[in-house]
Amino acid sequence: MIIAQPRLGLHDPHDCTDATDELTILHAVYDTLVRRVGQDFVPHLAQRWDVSDDARQWTFHLQSGVTFHDGTPCDADAVSACLARMAREDKGYTLGAPAVWRQFLGGAQIDVLDNLTVRVTLAAPMADLLDVLEQGFIVAPSAFPALDAKDYSVQIGSGPYRLTGVTQTRITAERTADHFAGAPENANVTWQLETDPQKRLELLEQGKVQVAIGLDFEASQRLGKMRHEFLSPVAIIFLLNAARGPLADPRVRLALSLAVDRDALIATVMQGAARPLRGFVSPNHFGAGQGDGAMMDGARASALLAEAGYPDGLTLQVDCPTRLPDEAERLTAALAEQLAQVGIALEVFVHPEREEYAHMVRRKEIRDLCVFDSSPMSTYRVLFEKIDSRVAGSWWQGYANPKVEALIDTGRVTTDRDARAEIWREAYAVLQEDPAWLTLYNPLRVIGLAGTHSGFEMPADGVIDVARLPRLNGGDHAG
């Protein structure tokens, strides 16, 4: 089975990434303690777990007899070493944000109770710890020296596939024998770099690859039953400077949200390939609300602006990257046309260097607002890292709401999952009336699979689960 994808590469598995092209490889090579299914988690390397009433102490009971691809044991000592490594200050780096995992695992006491039992006592409660552990790849400690030396060709896990080759254009792996979660349908997998979406489409049509991801929304329509459309949980947003300037006033932030016709933006900027985003997380997220917030209401927007002291409108300064999201400049231009209807003018400052742009945002040096996205699949992480003023995380821009922060405090110690989901839905509703961001849409993405697989669904996080793909060798097997 060959998968054609627009980006290819491997980094340290204990860094934090939202790159779906890389996550699909990491999840094939490595096991994690738990696995995400929809909005919930199921046992994986951990057969079961216990959590204390205050959500601080977690005990994981591991699968027995698991070994890494180099033959060393995947046991409690290895799991403990990986969690400790994730918590290091130099690990968990993602674009512009250092030590992501340290926020949650830093200061934790990790105890090996026996060969198959690990107890984690957190420094602070986190009822949503499984959100972190779903990306907590369990790496053979024998690989640590190479990874610390930035030799990312050394990737030794215990997962259903073992790497057999790594080049700049192809990464190959073969199915391992007797994996505890069962044997994948496809014996071999190759991830192949192809940056051109049209060529990825043609390779699939020609039978030269069996999976093609990131296909053009319209051009892929010709695939018929081989075409599978799914909602990306990535939120396309504008971060708002709530620390100073006009957007420090919640009335102006709400007016901005009410002035936007999200459906029109999707039609013009995304050619229909998105769904309106009404709150701070996508419908794929645990505890996402519904509600009628973020609906266009120009009259109310104008009234709020007048009440805030801007009866004749105002000018806002916008920082805009040239990629991530790639449509940022078109989006900003289209937004400017809409906001002009309520007297808001935009002065745009374009930034071609995306990583430097991220660092600028992290340093909280944005003007009034900036184009950005929000990618964590964890509702709690979004609240904690981006919205809680007491944390003032990497992407926080001055927003503070005591009601939201009280809900965060309650949710982080609520171990009952249904009760916690209701708490996050309450936060969702509060953030609709007092938005921290200007939320716009979730993109629709397209994946192509050879053959007919009517029951196929992409996972909620938008990452291909290679181990659970139907048999695709040759592309002519029905699912």
C-alpha cells in the first residue's frame, strides 16, 4: 500500500506536532497508552487505568509481553522513561511554542509499581490527561541517544508497523508479527512525497498509489466512490488582542463576530470547502456546544460598536501570514469587505516568514488581531493553553473571563466524563457571547482510497489510522 501525501518527514516523537502527515507515521510505528475513538478513548498499551477523585493520580496497567522492534521490553520502565522525557524542558516543541507537554507532566511523580504498572501523580489535576497521552508515543529507550542527537532516522517503537527505510521522498514500513491489537490488513506501507495535489489525484486514478490525501476539493469529485470527504477539526480564526486597544472591550469583540457572514466567506474564500465555526472548538471536539452564537447580525454589531464609543466605526490593524492557513491573505481581504459594512476598516500587515510570525504571536506582539489557527484535539488544552488568563500560555492574547476560568477549574477535577463534557459545553456558550477569538470555519478535507469502501470514516482528529485501513494492496479490494 502506498500513501501519497504533500509533506513527508519525521522528527522527535516526543515533540508536539499537529502535522497529520507525520502523525499517521508515528501512530503506525509507536504505541500509545490509549487510543482516540471519536471523542472518547479506549485501552491500547494500557489495558486499563484508574484515576483518583481529584484527577491528580493516574495508574496505568500495561499489556504484558510487548516488545519494541529492537527486541527490548516495552514495560513499565520504558513507559516511565518516555513520560519523563516528554516532560523535559527541551521536548514537546511545536511551531513557536516550547515545552508543550511540560505544562501537564512537569513536576509529576512517575512511579513504577511493578513491571506492568505505572503510577503518575500530577503536580496539578487534569481530568483530561488522556488527551496528552494519546500523543504520548512510547519509544524504546535505546533510541533516546540518537533522537537526542537529532538523528530522526532512528525510530524504534512497538507499534503495528516497523520502519524499513527513510529517505526524503519515501518512508517504508512492514507489518510486525503478533501485535497485541491485531494484525493490520496491509502487510506493507509506503508514505510517498508528492507536493502537487493534481499529481496525487492522478497517481490514485492510475493505481500507482492506493491512498492520496489533501486532494483538491473540486477536482477530486471525479473520483466518485473513491472520494471521502471529512471535517478537519482545525479552527481557522483571528486571534484578538484583548490586552490593549479596541478589542480589549468585549463589546467590540462580539460586534466583530456578529458582523461576519461565515457562509459567504466559505463560499468565496474556500469555494465551499469548509463549515462555519460557531465556537472555540470544532464539532469533532469533546464537549463542543451547539448554540446560535456567531450568527451574522449587522444591526446588533453596529449597536455594540456605538455603545463602545465607535458610532462612526474604527480602524483595526491586522497581522497576516502568507501560509498556515494558506488562504490567509484572501481571507483577510474578504473579511475586510464584510467588516466595512459596519464601519470597521482593516489595515493589513503581511508577514512572509511563518515561523517568525509564530514567535511574534507567542511574544504577544500582535497588533489588534492576527490570522491564526487552533489545532489541538483537546478541548481542555485549548482552554488551558490559549484562553485561561492565569496561565497566559503561548497563544493567549490578553483575554480574561472569570466565568470561563471557574469552569476550567471545575472541569479539570471532574473525572466523570459526561459531567465534564457538560462543563465544557457551558464554557462554549460563555465564549459565544464573550468571544476570545473571531472564529470562522473548519476546513473540509478530501482523502482518496482505491476501491470501494462505503464504511470508511476518517478519525475525528483527521489523522489516517494506517493500522485500521481496509486492505488496499493493488487498490481493487472492496471494503
